Amino acid sequence: MLAWSPILVQKIEIQALGFVLRKLQLNRHRDAEVAPHAHDYAQLILYLAGEGWQTVSGRRRAAHPGDLFVIPAGVPHGFAVQRGSRPLCLVLDYEVADAARPRAVHRRLPQATLNELHALLAQVPTKGRLTLANYSAILAVVARLLDQAPAPPEPSTAPTLYEKVRGLLRSPGSAPLARVAQTAGYHPDHLSRKLKRESGVSLRALRDQLRLENAQRALSSAPTIAEAAVQAGFDDPNYFARWFRRQTGVAPAQWRLGQK
């Protein structure tokens, strides 16, 4: 039996400048350990939720949400559970040209980047054939994880569409999406497509990102989950808990424990 439960698996072949993406997978670990093993391709493992022990080349590291491991081809690596946790991990299998061969890396991604990745992954079908529309989200995930985002544009005093819409969604008493789109000068569907092309995030996904940031701030300061739900703008704590789990893969109470 596998030591993990695949939640999302997409076999892909995207090639660009000596880089080949082979597969994108979202795994929920079981309680079993993963013995040290190696692949003939590079692998990237990002912990999205839960905790564990990640071993790379015999070195054991504690892994928490936001921990990113880049494992070159041929490098042995494994996993062990920690405190009964069942981590949720994003795994990318890829190949690179010899001149760009990666080295083993461990770094921590900020919470804002994790939120963006959750929103992007929500746009990728869990099974079935991908369509052209799915690739913008996948490429945005790869760019954020490999830190290979395109060079920034020339400085401009005018805010980007992403910044403008983000500001409208952040305004007190945020208006319905249709009104936000009207204020930005677009039909909602047109605005959503344009945002997705330019930033990899749809209008609804961007709103969910901001809601999640508000919810996480509330959970960090409010004494109870119910009060955090109210602070985050949710009338029903039960709906808040379900929504939060859909966005992050963990319950609000579990997320709070992970921040201590």
C-alpha cells in the first residue's frame, strides 16, 4: 500500500528552456513512513499542511506548512510522521538540462505565497485531461515554486489590474464581485479571464485569497473559533470551518495549533 493518498494527479509534459515538467501531484500522507529512495528526475516537495520529518541525503529536518524541499535527481530522500500528523504535500516531478541541474535546497515560503498556491491549485482538475485554460494556473504554480517568475515590468506609477482589483476587494464592506468588476470597468467574466491571464488567479480566487488572509489574522488573535469567524465576516462558524478547510486542507483549530 502506498504511504500516501493521491488527491490530485496530473501527468503533464511542459517544456521550456531546458525545463520539463513531468507530473504535478497533491498527496495526503498516511501514517506509514516513506523509506529513503531516489528518482532519475528532480522532485520538489512543498508541505501545505501538517507536519513531518523530511530526510534528504541522510539529513533529517522537521517539516511544517511552507517548508519547500528541492531534491535533485539521484538524491535519496524519505519521510517519517511527526506527532500523528498526516501532512498534505504538493509534489512536482521535473527534469532540467545538465547546465541548470538543481542542488538540494530547503527554504520556507511565506503564508501569503501558500495562500496563492492553494488558490491556484483549486483551479486544477483533480483528474481527467487538462484544457488550455488550466495551464496558466499550473505555470503560475511552477513559477512561484521554482522562483522563476518572469522579470518584473518597467516601473510604473499606475497600479496593475491585479493591484487595482485587490484594493477594491480589500475595501471595507467589500461589494459583490459584479460591483467590483463594474467599478474596475469590466464585465465580471471578462475581468476574471483578464486577471487569470495576467496573474494566474481568477476574480473569485483572488477574493478567496483575501478572505483567507483575514481569516488567518482573526484566528491568530481571537480567543475562539466562533469569534474569529465573525471577525473574518462569516455569520455561521460551521460554514466558516468548512470553507477554511476547503481553502487550506486543515480545520481552523488545527491551523491555530500549527501557529503556536
